[in-house]
Amino acid sequence: PIAGAALLYSLAAVIFEVLNLSFLAVGYSLPCVHHTPMAARSVGEFWSRRWNLLVSAWLHTFIFSPLARRRRVGLGNLCAFFVSGLLHGWPILAALGIWPAFTTVAFFVIQGAAVLAENCLRIHTWPLPLARAWTVIVILGSSPLFISPGMRLFGL
């Protein structure tokens, strides 16, 4: 899983840099997509403030916030992760079938459940090394659900 995660992150970084250079060539710049993801001290921080900030902002605005305003924060959290899972799972469904798409969606639902668990566990009060260990274990531990279909999609 670690090699797959590194490959996926590297591929995303290369794609972003190619796009960024293309935009710079015509006088535009793209906003930062990631903000030191390895520095996250919780799964919630990783997804909300460090990884794919553009998609995170979109999900926060259109999925999470409308439910949070109705005092359904937990439901908003789970729905945002579920919608993200559906967005990621759709191309997997088209290319590989139902089971790989299901595992892709399951990865995101697990991440949402972990964020809800962090609130109950009060992870923000944990010592930094322990909080970071939790984050790495949750994300990398569930990553085969996401990475395996993605690698199959690219023939790896």
C-alpha cells in the first residue's frame, strides 16, 4: 500500500505540475492543490486542509455546509465523503465493474467514519506523534481499497 500511495501521490503531483506549467505558459497560475499532507495530525485535517484543496472546498460548500447549517454536521461529513467516493468510483465502475467501484467508495466512507471517530476520541488533544501515527494508520491502512482499483485502471 505504501508504494501504491507514493505512486498515486507522485502521479497526481506530476499531472498538477504539467497543468501548472501549461497555464503559466499562457499567463495564468493555478492555486495550490495540496498543502504538506504529511504534516496532518488527523484524518479530518488531512482531507479538509491538506489534500486536494479544490475538491475539498467544493464538497464543503455544496455538500457539508448545507447539512451543517441544519445541525447535521455528522451527516454532512459522511455525505461529503460518500459523494467524493461516488465521484472517484464512477470511472472505476465504467472501467472495471461494480466490486472495484464499491471498494473505492468504501475507502471514502471509512475516511468519513474516521473523521467522526476523531471527534469522539478527541484526537486534537493527543500528543502530536500519536495523532500523526493514527492519521497514517487510518489512511494507509484503508488505502488498498482505493489504490488497488486505481492501479488496475492504469494497468499496473
